[in-house]
Amino acid sequence: MRFNLSAIRFFDSKMYFCNHITGFMLNRIKIIFSLFVITLPFAGIGQEITARVAGLENDSTYMSLLKKEQLLRHTEDSIVQTINTTRQLFTSDIPESEKEQYATKILQLEKELFEVRNQQGITTNEISVIEQDFILKNLNGTGGNVAEQTVEPAAKQVANLVYNTYFKENLSDEDYEALCRSQELEKVPILLLSRYMDTYRTIDSLAILYDTTTNKSIAETCYIQIDSLKRCNQAVDDSLAQTWSYIYDNKTYAYNYLLDKMGKTEMLKNFDTRFQENRQLIASAQDSVASGTVYGYPLDKRLLLDYEESLSSILGYTSAQDSITKQAAAFEKLNYNLRKIEPQERIFIEYGNIERSSPAKYNASNPIPEMEIYKQGTVYRIRLGAFLQKQPVSLFKGVSPLCFEKNEEDRFVYYAGAFKEASEAESAYEQLKEMGFRKPEIVVWEDGAYRMIGVPNAESEDTSAEPAETLYRVEIAGQGENLSTSIKELTDRSAPGKELTRTVTDDGTHLYSVGNFTSKEEADALCNAINEIVQGSATVLTIENN
């Protein structure tokens, strides 16, 4: 199968997508196998920087970007070292309160690390674009014919096998051009694999933090980041598959043709057998490894090197054979049997027993929160009532934890507590009854599905004659952010012991509430007295617990 070069523009839209899909980008590119493909530009900060692609040494923008990449790498290493030290403390035998502090610090450091990697991703992309344009410019003829530029005179061997004269003389112009292009692109899988491995290690580190943290916010952030980075690695995987297919197919096509021309039938059969064995190995590992493409690359690369070593031996190209032997030794040790990283989504249910405090936990600055419905797990709550409007915290007698939801009937339903077991909910039910709540009911959510349990031991508890509880509250509107002194003094005199609360309505105005009253006459009396001070500002609201 033959490919058009345009199909494997290796830093294509997939790479652009990968560099922009998330605010935390891929790690720096580490150039592996540098001894035979690319010279590693630096090993540490301050070390002299060398162009990774021969011919770009005099490009000031390119060299400046390499310097920036070096500085970012040094910063990254420092942050990573701090994270590792902090994580060791986090996993040590320390109190939970201290664990939370370390977990928060780890999250802060991870955010700083992702910002550095974001800058690395941008810088790496800019470097790659320059390298890509340079390589393609020289491959597509604008820099001269590849073979004419590279091939040494016939009397002199070339260390790079495919540029020796035998291949130019025994392949068609089209096949030889494809072979030379494939050779130039050999460095690209190394770049892509380095990027893939750096991202994989970041995912692995995040997965460990995700599985061990007790902080819900940290866990949720990790889970989102893992998903985004996995999608970035999939884009790298796709580009690797396209690039390597082009290289492998064009090279094996040319080598098979030449070996067949030489009559090396047994050698061809051996290579075909090994090719089939590779396919079986890759297929059998597909479901267990992070990437079949990444896993299969060194297997196919070793086979390709054996092709080249055999040809260089047959043709007497000792210089090329020495170079290939060194490469084969490096690839012989390479194994990308990477486990899949698929953390199971964790659900952090915040359980809480009933408590009563004075002053109440909830107020205007700390309102009763809206209830979270968990997609997984079981949580029992005590339903306290459903109301047409939001209720002041005074109605709930200082109880916590509380939450509310707005149901399909547009009523505000209030709940107390959060329990893992039904027995705990039954105990809380009795506790609330003793506090004076007349109609509490047990409800449960199981994997997000709601179910009413009601009153425990209902068959032995006679509630049929129990009257509905009706309460009254005086609401005062139009008073701005601060209630007038005269109205405050009036409520203190006329409604001693009643709680005065302030809420902010949906339109941003302030609403004051006094109550609750069990007698409508008392509520009406206070309402009329307030309206004598500020006409029409006060109304009586009837609260029916349904």
C-alpha cells in the first residue's frame, strides 16, 4: 500500500487540536535515541544548545526557541521534584487534617506545572513547525533533489544505507524518492513517541493522585485533566500511525523488491514470517496496552533494521552496517508494553449526622446550599418539608447539615443530614422528632434514583389524626440593605424571641423576615404595626409544610 506525503503531515490539525484543547499542555519533548537520529540539544540548564535538525543552526528564531525550551524544562524539573517530595509526605502516616493541607499544596503545584507545560507545548509546537517546514522544503524539491544532495560518489560508501548508489541505480525514480523521504521522516516517530511518553507519565502521576486524594475538588480536577491528556495522546497516536505506516510500507516495498531481484527467496520468507508474528503480537496486546501503535512500533522497527542490516551485509556496505547495528542494539532494549490507565470515576458523597447549634450554622452570609444528587452510591436524607418559597434558616431550629432542591412542582424541598445506612437515617428521624419537627420523612437516592421511604415503623405510628402544621411569617420589603432602626425596635418589642433574617431575592433586592408565628393574630398585629411606620412594606406569609 502506497501513501501520498500529504497524508502524513505529522504536525497537522490533530497536533493543533492537541495543543489547544486544554489549558495544560503536553510535557517537553525529550529526544530519545539521540546517538543515531538526533543530537540531544542539552542535558541541563546552561549547557550549549545544538540544533536538532542539521541545517537550522543559523536560524536565530529556532535557536532562541530551543533555549526557551531548555529554561522551561529546568523549571518543570524543579516543580516535579517538589511535587514528589510533597506527595511522599501526603502518603505517609500523618493526621487527616495535615493530609488535606498537603493535598491542597499538591493541587497548587500541579496547576503551576500545567502552566509550565502549557508554555512548553506552545514552544514545542513552534519548534516543530520550523523543523517540519525545513524538512518538507528539502524533500519537495525546492532545496534540490534529495538523492543528488545526499548520495556520495560511487567509490565512497555512505553511512546512511539508502543513500548509497545501489538503491538509486536499482529502483525507479518514484520508488527511490519515496525511500529517501521515508528515511528523512524516520526522526518523526521518535519525536512523537517522546511526546506520547511524557504525556503518559503525567497521566500516570495524576491517576495516582486521583486514587489517593480525599479532597473532592482535587479529585475532580485530576479526572478532567486525565481525560483531556488522554485525548491529546490519542491525537499523537493517530499521527504516529500515519507517519510510521508511510515509512514502513515504502521501505519494505523497496527492500522486498531488491531482495526478490537478488533471488533471496528464503530471506523474504523469513521476513514475511516475522511480519505475521508481529501482527499477532500487536493484536493480542491490543486490549491490554495503552496504545497498539506505540507498542508495535519497536517490533516493526527492529524488523526493518534487520532488513537493512541484511542488505548492507549483502552489498558490502560496512559503514552502513555498523550504523545499523548500533541502532538495532538500542531498539532491542525498547519495550512500550504500557498498561492502560483508566481510573474509575470516584463519587465523593459528603455524609453528615444531625447537629444542632446556636447560633445556627446557616445565615445570610452562609445560606442553605442546594442539594447535590450523586450519580453513584447511596445516600439517605430526612425530608423536612416542601414550600412555595425559600425558607428562612430560623424555621429549621439550628439544625445542620441542611440542603434544598427545587422539585418539578416548583416547590422548595428541604432535607436534613446525609447518611450511608438506613439505620442511621432512622436514628436521625427520631432525633428530629424530639426537636419538634412534626412531619419528617426518610428518603433515599440510590445511584441518582430517588425513592421515598417515609416514616419508619409507620404501621405502629398513628399519624392519621395529626393536623397539618401551619406557621406564619412577616415579610418586610423595600427597605434596602439596612433595616431602619424604628422597625428593628418595633420587632424587638412586639415579637420577642422571634428571629429576624435577611435574604437577597432573585432580582437583587433585600427581603427581611420575622418569625415564625404559630398564631396568625400575632403575625397580623406585627404586620399592621410595621405598615403604620412604612405603609405597604409588610405582609404576612402563610407557611404550610406539605
